[in-house]
Amino acid sequence: MLRPDATAPIDPEPLHGGLHTRPSQPEAVRAQEEALKVLSSGELARLLDGAVRMPVERSRQVFVNRNLRLANVEMVGFDMDYTLAIYHLRRIEQLSFDLTLSRLVTEFGYPPELGLLQYDHGFVMRGLVVDKAQGNLIKMDRFGSVGRAYHGLSPLPAEVCHRLYRNERIRLTSERYAWIDTLFSLPEAWLFAAIIDLLERQGQSVEYARLYDDVREAIDAVHRDDSLKREVRKDIGRYIFRDPELGPALHKLRSGGKKLFLLTNSLWDYTDVVMSFLLDGVVTEYPSWRNYFDVVITGAAKPAFFTEGRPFLEIDATTRENTVLGEAKALERWKVYQGGNLPALERMTGIGGEKVLYVGDHIYGDILRSRKASLWRTCMVVQELEDEIRYTEGRAEEIARLGEVELLIARLDDELNVRKGMLNALDRRLDRDGGDGERAALEEERRKAKSELERLRRALRTSTGIADVLERDVELGFNPFWGLMFKEGNENSRFGSQVEQYACLYTSRVSNFLYLSPMQYLRAQRDRMPHEWAGAPTGRLSPLGSEGPSKAAERG
């Protein structure tokens, strides 16, 4: 970095044929004057004080990655599981764990002592990656660099983590890796780690890839043969949260002129039970959940729905037998369909592209595939968002302090590099100049420069130590194993990065749309690159993003 008084070569002509001196721009000057009047208007400030708004806590807001004008959206689609139906995570994960563990022992030949394992809900989170070759769980930042890793239930030593992953590009499309990107996948990640931990402590060798495939097959079988959903149906209120604001939120969208469709991988028998529990009789105008939806599609087999040309099949909706009546040539209200594909849905409804907003919880099956296969706009439901926001709000003072220390570290590091250059220049002058009088002055200046340099070094070491402690305290206070879900060190986590990249909107639950106008223009704040931030000497921001632009939409 150059000092303010330093000189550097200046290109005689600016890029792109611009001029050194900007010509007079009367319109721009007038616009600036008008902007000052608008911004300083007391009456406008009074109108914008938010007094007439319904107060909504930040954890229930809809956040915006990409501008979206809801007035232009004609049709809104919803996934069901973990989107419209919000599960009690601890209970559904425990049920999935119990059924899968039993299947591994009785059908896959794993030792009975696995039955002693106790599921730890806090050990796993979305966004982790399974390394099937090494038997590790890893967490990456947005660049794919591994920040944390566990082998079994024990943290991987830093030198081992460095050796395995420092110089290797992790490709999630490789058979070696499996991405834990859904809430549905959390029990399988914990089982994989816990079984490795148990068997290796007993001195047994483990074929990691085979273990993962067995766990994956066992948990798929529990879902495929209806074991898990059969248990949920027995006591649905124990496993699914009945959100009283869901019905009013869907009603508000319909009142705003939107058509609504359901697009779920669950079959009709389970879909009807869950949706009846969630919506029947919640709003007087909608005695049945089916009153809300113009099109109901079950057994969609996403992501195949977005990539393959499967036909729509009409299902007998008078029973819960999943009986197929035949191939559908049109999509009609009050009928139920299975399968299908995206182009046919757009053709049969006459609505497509950016006029469709699809809301789901699966970054790959719902969000990424729909974005790559179409121009649909997307909203991702991240149930855990409420916990993370409430936690970071409760630690706001520590996070702000961490951001200040990080900026101080950047300034110290920058100043150190400048002072080192000045000291080197003094050394060269001492070697070159031999005059006694001047030499004494130079040596005194050098002594003072070295003293100041050492003081800066001590401040940098102290500040770095403080930042490390604060960062560990904040992150591990949320999750003692993996830290914050959306962050990994100074960067967004891989999961956070994908939410930002592929989801136009994200929020914690569908009912948050109740606090938006169906006509609202949801604006993302202007993106900034490091060189656009004023006052940050190196463009470095707080590791938790406290200096970065908020993406929260204003509420209607």
C-alpha cells in the first residue's frame, strides 16, 4: 500500500476513453440538490417511522439476495416436508435415527452394541460434507477450503486436516463426497460418525465408504417402506408443528391474485394427512386444505421433475390408496396428480419463467435444480435461521467488538508492512552514506523506527489473540462442534454461499410471507466489492459480516 505522499506512475489516459476532467452536468447537479431536499424532509421521516407497520422480529423476516417484484409473480409453488410442514426437529431426527439403527442391526448385520448409541442432536448441522474415503465430516467455506473436520466424534488434528485437504480441491459431484444439505440427512451424518467412533474404539477396522452406503440405504429403506411416515401419522401433532399463521399467509397470497400449487415428493396418502392437519379449518373461507391450491402434484420425484420428462398421472383423490387413474392431459383444480415435469406444468398452466416463485427447503432438489432448469424465482426455507439470528442478536456486542478488532488487525498489518519498507530504506542509506554526522542521525532514526515496529508487532500479536478468542467464543457458543451454520471463519460457509447464490429469497418459514404485501418489491441492497467500501484500509470485513450489507427486506 502506498503512503499518501508516495508517488506512482500515472497512466496519461484513463481507461475506456474517459476524460480526466468531468464536464459540467447540470442534470446531475440538480438531481443531487433534489436528493438532499428529499433526504432532509422531516415530514417524510415522520411517514417512514414505521409506526403503522406490524412489528416483526428479525428472525421472521424474508431476506433478499436478488431483487424480486412480487407484483410480477402470478403463481407460487410450495414443497411440503420441511417447507409448509415444519417438523419438530429433535423428535423427527430421533425417530429416523431409531428406525435406521434398528435396520442396520437386523438387516445389515451390524453388531448389536450399536443399540447403545444415543443420538446427539447438537453434533450435526446442515452444510457438512461426508468424506467417504477418510471417514471424516468436514465443514467448508464458500471457496471450498476446509475449516473444521471430525473423524468419528473427535476433532481431526490440525496437521492431519492440513495434510488431507489443504492442497486438494473438493468436488461435491465426486462419489467420494456426500453433502448433508437437508434436515432429512442429519441422522445419517451422525450415525456415520458415531459408528466409526464406536467400532474404532473397539479396535475394529471400518470400511468407511461401505458404512456410509449402508447407512444411506437403511435410512432410504425406512422412508421407502413407509416405516417413518407410518409412525408420524400415528401421532402427527408430536412430529409436525401446526403454524397458525400458515393459512392466513397463503390466503394473503391468493387474495393478491396469485395461483398456488403444491409440488412435493411425498405420495398422496401422506400428503393428504399432513396438509389436512396443517390447514383444514384454519381460515373460515378454506374448509379444506385443497381450497388453497389450484394444482396439487404429489410423488414429484424432484430433482427429476426439473430434469426429466415424466408424464403427469391423475390420482384417485377420493381414497388414500395412491391409485393411478391414467395420464393427465390437463391440470385441473380439485384433482390430484403424481409425477410430471416442469415444461409440462408451465404449458398446462400457461404460466412460466419469472412469473413463478417456488418455495422449498432443499438447496439442490428444490432451489438449485429449479434455477438451472428454468427462470423460476426461488425462495429457500431455512428452519434453523431463527435460532441463528436470535443467537447472533444476543451476542451483538461481542460480534461488534470482534469486527472492530479485525479492522484494527488489518490496519496494524498494513502499517507494519509500510514501516518495514521504511526501515529497509534506512538500512540502505546507512550502508551507502558514510558521513559521521548524518550517520548518527540516521542511526537514531533507525533505532526509533525499530522500536515503533516492535510496538506494532506486539499490538498485532495481542489483537490477533483477542480476535481468535472472541471468534471461538461467538461461533462455538452457537454450536461447540461446527460454529455458526452460515459462516466458516472469515467467510460465508459453503451452505451460506449456496443459499446466497441460488435462492432469490430465504426465510425461516412460509408463514413469514404474511408480513409482506403480495405486491411488494423486495430489494436486495447494492452489492459492494472490497474496493467500494470506504474507510476499510484493506477491504477486510468482520468474520461475521457485521460491516457487510444487510439483505433483509423491509416489511410491508
